[in-house]
Amino acid sequence: MADLTRRAALLAAAALATGAAAPEQLAWGFTFTSIEDGTLPLEQFRGRVLLVTNTASFCGFTYQYKGLEALHAELSPKGLTVVGVPSQDFDQESNSNAKVKQFCEATFGVQFPMAGLTHVRGPEAHPFYAWVHRTQDWEPSWNFNKVLIGRDGRIAGVFSSWSAPDGTKLRTAVQQALAATV
């Protein structure tokens, strides 16, 4: 991770030195650790719409896993991928990826891709969330906040926990992102 961030900074500095604009950062440049301890590169979803959601197993919004899975199942054929990002930043998550995975699959039948436990805010935030914070002046204020990424890899919207997966506001934004061309 640090190597990727360092390379991006060096490229930006080189671009400034030559007078060229720094290349725009896109979501496809980020990689999470997967819940199975492998990697979860967002590059593999290039051209799809992503709904990246920070999650927790012991939160009042945990029921949203059901809606996220339903949204993923319904709209995946049209180009949507939900990505769950479990986080202990709000003290409402298990302390092991295996426990989180077992809970999500057994309780809610989660099939969408899941990252491993990840910091989503503050100085230890994963580079994806640091990028969202830099570009949108936004960071998750609680569990089940959502970042919508368009097919072009740019941020198409950010949503609070109150924007439920079956809610009009979020579904409208997802449908608009799916309809957009790259």
C-alpha cells in the first residue's frame, strides 16, 4: 500500500515539475486485503459500478446486509458490484476476518466481495477512504456509510447509514451510475 501511495506522489511531483497535470486518481488504483487474506484489487471491477460500504456485525444498521445482498444479486447482471468493508473503527465489529465472514454468510447469505477488517477514517484510513476524504471532504461517520463509484472509476456519490440499500435516494443514484457510459 505504502509503495503505491509513494509512486502516486512521485508521479504527481514529476508532473508538477514538468508543468503537466497530475493524473487523476481513480478507484481502480486501490487494493484491499480480502476477507480470506488474499487481495481484493478494485481494478478487477473496472467498467462496473461499485457500492463500497463500511460494515459492522454488531450495529443497529447491520440489517442492511440483507438489502445490500439483494441489491447486489438484482443489479450485478447490469454491472453493479457491492463491496463490503468491515471496520472496527466504531467498536462494533468482530476482531477476526473469519468471524466476520462466517457471520455475514450464515446470517445474511452475503455473496458480494468483502474486504478484511479495514480502517475507514482518520489517520490510519485505508488509501481508498483517504482518497474519498481528500476529494469529497467526506469520511464515514458511522457503519454502513456508502461510496458509489461510477463505471469510469470516479466517485459518483457518498451516502450515510440512513440511505438504505432499498431506499429511493440510493437506488436512483445507482441506476443513474449504471446508465452512464464510460
